[in-house]
Amino acid sequence: MPDTLGYTFIITGAPWTTQAPQSALSVARAVLAAGHRIDRVFLYGEGVHLASSLASPPSDEHNWPHLWSAFLTEHEISAVACIASALRRGIVDPKEQARYELESSNLRSPFEIAGLGEWVEGNLKSDRVLYFHGAN
């Protein structure tokens, strides 16, 4: 068996308008099935919509935020939403809710909000970094 590799996933495409989150989840499952590890999933740009607890797609569509949340929780994978991207798109945790005196928070567990330092750390820590972009 080959050496175990560590992967960081960067997702920049939004659910429902791009294939980025769907493709990333398929690849993530394959990476784990091959015996490798995922060090971190980092959401940036429109990808932060995966971290919203308020997404409610029609019942005949996949709920990508829920599917990602369940996958990350099951495999105990660190997941981070870029703070600048998240705030710009109305996705906040309780800390940012209090800081900006907002009515509520809507960050889905197990996602955390953090800065680009988490992206840099993922690039340094992992053997492979995979990007899943949305087409614009």
C-alpha cells in the first residue's frame, strides 16, 4: 500500500450553481477510501455557502451543506470558512454575531470561521492541495 497522503480541499464554488461542492465531496470520499487523510476543508468565496445552516433546498434536490456537514463530522475533518468571504455573504458564528450586533448566527457545525492563515497552513501541512472552483 502506498504511503498515506494528507489532503487539503479548497472549495470556491457555491452549491446548486456549480459542481464544485459535489465534485469535492466525491473526491473526498475517494481519498478516504484509498486510505489517505483529509487535513482540512477550506471554503472561500462563494464556497462559504456550504457553511450556512439556513440553506433549505427543495426536497427533490441534494442538501449539500447538510451532506458536507455530516461527512466532516463522521470523519472528524477540520472545516473552515474564510471570515472575509463568510461575513460578506451573511454567514456568521456567535462571536461575529456579537461583534457586529447581528440578530442571529447561522454557521453550520462543524464549520469554523477563520482567516486565510488556515488556508496557508493547509498548503504547508498537506501533501496535496485540491481546488474546486465554480465557473463564472
